[in-house]
Amino acid sequence: MSKLLTIIGTICFLVLGTFSAHAEKSTELYIPIGQSPGLSGEYTVLGKIDQVNLQNQTLKMSGASGSYTVKLTESTSIYLDRSKVMRTNTYGTLVDCKVGDTVEVKFKDDSRNKPLEWIKVEKAQ
Amino acid sequence: MKPLLVLIGGLVLIIGCHMPTPPPTPDPDGELIEKGRQIFFNETFEGNGRTCGSCHPAGNNFTIDPTFIASLPDDDPLFVAEFNPALKKNFENPRLMREFGLIVENLDGFDDLANKFTLRGVPHTLGLQDTIDSPQGPRTGWSGDGSPGDGSLQSFATGAVIQHFTKTLGRVPDVDFRLPTDEELDALEAFQFSLGRQEELTLPLPLKGTVAKRGQELFLSPTEGKCFACHSNAGANGDPAVFGPNAGNLNFNTGVEDLPDQPQDLTAELVPPDDGFGIPGDGTFNTPSVIESADSGPFFHNNSVETIEGAVAFYNGDAFNNSPAGQLLQQATGSGINLDGTQVVEVAAFLRIINTLENIRQSIEALEPVANKWHQTVEQGKRLLDQAAAETEDSIAVLSGGGLHPEAVMHLQEALRLTKKAQRSLFSKSRYAREAIEQQEKARDNLVEIS
């Protein structure tokens, strides 16, 4: 019985428990660029957009830590940060990302080789 | 001279016999924890008037339920959706809050507030030291994904302020609320980690009550209750013998969402399905500790079961046995969980006893500084006595509710009487607190063998 329970535990763990205990994305929408607790300044990258490629779903950005070409996927959340103009933040698309926009990006699993988990784009209107 | 010397000697002897016990070594985080306490109960973050304590009050085990909610005045910030025109729609459901203790959460996004939301009970914040860690990172909230940012308990308050403290549905920082600073988040985390028990139980306990003793056997049985597998030592972590070492806190789909006739579904209110962890959800929910359960119902993420006996009985039913977790359990053990009526009551009795033991521990912990005059301020003393009284009331209700240990109940009632005397007294607080501790210990002796 003990061995069977260990097997069930392993299966449960694999099926039900091995996903990352990731953060709740939904309220991230309202957190301004650079203020994500525990992430900004440590695991995210801040910079400005240099180039947007709608076809490849990539954008090129540069910041203090260098230049990056980052990949977006269907699951990447795009947040339009309008807090500086005291307007409600909203969800956006890659079309909303313009050259010169200030952005903050978080990579999946905090690995810069992976696509973006989310991107925040500062908007003045 | 000689009588005077005898008198002085006698006085020295009396004072010597009643030298106060020296205070324990001060907690190095004490200042940070106290700062966190002040923020937790007083800071509104320039929002709608709510504080963390609005939904996590100290006097109700840091959670809310319909009985507690009914005791609040109508202008309490908890009810802000009822009197703030900007929050009248799509912020809370006042009827479901008052009737079932349910709070709105927009876990799947804020793009369709009218239809995209969940209704969840308020989880308590006790024992977090031992209940949220996992190899995949901390699991906060009912689906284990309650925090924004890095997902830590420290970041949790940021998400809570955005979801629950806003003045309008615009949720604009520095307009509708202000975000907590890093220092405030540190303090809040320290305070929350300080609440409740700081270590796990080690089962089996040498229980004295016949019914609870059998309940513990069922709880720990791999062929009958099987509860220990997900609630190791009656806590929130997976049993290492089943899930491997350091399994930590886990999520499971136990089929709660499939329960028929859930109370909130019997109303005409919109109650969208709750898909649990992630966006879109995978149907799993976080495992809570059961040590704190008997006095912190209703139960499960949606408050769908009112009593501890009902919560135990849930695992006999189709909803659990047909769930992914239930199916795996059947495949591995050859059967589902199939406790009969008496056995359900026995397991529930065990849960009532371990909850009472924890309440007694907390009561004594709160009374000792008053008994020994360790507390620094009058306000601290009042807070400690209020906590002791609340925990003792819980102990009485939990035991009486299960028809358990009437002698222990008598001791606890006496402890409560003495605690209330300490609250009212000007000069004898210490004495009454000491006597209350004695009664708590007598009650505890009734429940478990003391080694």
C-alpha cells in the first residue's frame, strides 16, 4: 500500500504539481513600469524600443544592460502603462508598441533566451 | 530589632518567591513585525478606506465569515461597494458577501469586469511559515498564484491593494490608491509570517479522547481516510513518503467546483466557474492546512461547505471521487475514500481537537506577557488579552460544537472568565492572566497526554 501511495504521489506530483507557482498576472496590468515587486531591477529589463517586427512578432530594444531582440508569443501579455498620465492601464497588442516607447519586459522563466511573459509599454495617452 | 529582621526576611522571601520570570529573548525582527502590524490594520494606501485587516481581522482568525460580517456596522469599509457610487457595480457582490462571505477576484483579467471574475472566501493568514513553500515557489491564495511580481508573500500586498483597495474601477496608481513601498512590503511579510504556529505538528499525538483518537487513526490510515497524503501532519504540505522529500505545498483538482447545489449557485446571482491556478486555469486549488480549519470555516475556496463535518464528508462524495485527484487516489489504492457517518464525525473530532490545542497554545502565548508583565505598553496588553479571549471563545465553540470534552470546556470557560477579568482589572491583570493560563493548561491536559 505504501509503495502504491508513493506511485500515486509521484503521478499526482507530475500531473498536478510540477507547474511553476507563477505570479498572478492579472494585477500586474496596473503596476507601473519599474515597480513590479521583486522583479523590477532584478529580473526584468527596462529600455526603449528600437524596432518592431510585426511579422516575426519580435521587437528590438536597448537599455542600460545592452540591446536585445525579444520574442512575443500568443501568451505574452502586453500592458499599456498610462499611469504617468493618470489614466487606467489597458491591455494592448504588438501594434501598440512604437519605436521610442519606454518598455519593461519579463522573460518566461527569467531566461533571456525565452519569449516574453509580459511587456509593459509606457504610453503618454 | 529581631521582629523587624524577621519581617524584612519574610518580605525578601515573599518577593523572591514571586520574582517575575525573565522575558524571552527579544525577537530580532520584533520592530519590523510591529511595523507590519500597524500597516496591516491601519494603512489604507490612500484607497477606499479598507485595510488588510478589513478582510483579515485579528479577532476572527484573520478571515471573515457571514457571522462576523453581520456584526459589522453598515459603514465598515468592507461594504464599500454598497456606499461608494464608483464601486457599486463590478467590484463586489454585496449579497453574496453578506450571505456567504464571498469576495470578488478578477484573477483572469480586468477586461470584462461584469462577467470575468471569481467569488472566493477569504483565506486566513495563520501558519504561513509552514504552509506556502514549494519547490516551484511560494503558493499564495486559494489557487496558489495570488501574488503579482515575483509571486512571493512579500508581493502579495501589492496585488491586494490593486484588487481590493481601489477608489474606482479605473485602478490608477496615485489616483485610486498608492502602491506599498518596498519597506512596507517587508514589514507586512514579516508580520504575516509571525502569525499563528511557527512549526509543524508531529503526528500521531497522544490524544485522550476516544472519538478524536480514532479520528486521528483514520486520518493517518493509507486505506481509510488517506488524509495524511496531502495534509502531512495535518498541515498544508504533501507527505514526503508519498510525494518525495521537500514536496512542500501542492495544488490539486479535488472537484470542489463540481459539487451540486452550492449555496451561492442557489441564488439568482451570476457565479462564474472558478478555473483555479493560472490563466486559463488548470482546475487546481491550493492545499490549506487543516490544523486551523475547525474555527475558520466555511470551507474550500468558494465557502461551499459550512461545517467541518461537511468538509470531511466531501471526500466521500462523487465530486471528489470523480475528480482528477480522486481518480488517481482510486487507481493507486484500489478505492476512493469511503468513510461512514461515524467515521466522518471521528475525523472531524480529531480536527476539532488539534484546532483547540492550537488555540490553547495561542491563548497561553498571548497571556504569558501579561502574566509576567513583559508587554511594553497598555495598548499591547489590551491587544494580547483580546487575542487570548478570542482564541478561548473559539476553543469553547469548537469543542462544544462537536460535543467533545465537556470538562475541558469548563476549564476554558473559566479561563475566559479570568481573561475578561484581566481585561477589566486595573491592578490585577497579571494575576488573572496567570490563573487563566492555569485553566488553559488544565483544559489541554484533558485533551492530550503531556510528556
